Amino acid sequence: MIVTVIGTVIGTAIVIVTIIIIIITMTVVVVEEGIVAISSVSAVSVAVFNRNFGGCHNDC
């Protein structure tokens, strides 16, 4: 009986740890993609701003 309880506890613990690892991984991926997306938007915004309000918008 005790062995069964220990086995159940260990099995549950493994499942919980696995879920936590998956959640952490997903969070990290989402955060990294978010940072990349923000960087891309910032880069585009800067490029558009420079083109519209930069030094040579008429001559070039």
C-alpha cells in the first residue's frame, strides 16, 4: 500500500514538474518572440521616421 502511495506521489510530481517546464518554455518562447516583434516594429518605425523626417527626403 505504501509503495503504491509513493509511486502515485512520484508520478504526480513528475507530471506537475513536466507541466511547469512546458509552461516556462512556452513563456520564454512567447517573451522572446514578443521582444523580436517589438524590435522589428521599432526598427520599421525608425526607418519610416528617418525616411519621412530624415536629412534628404526630397533630393534622394
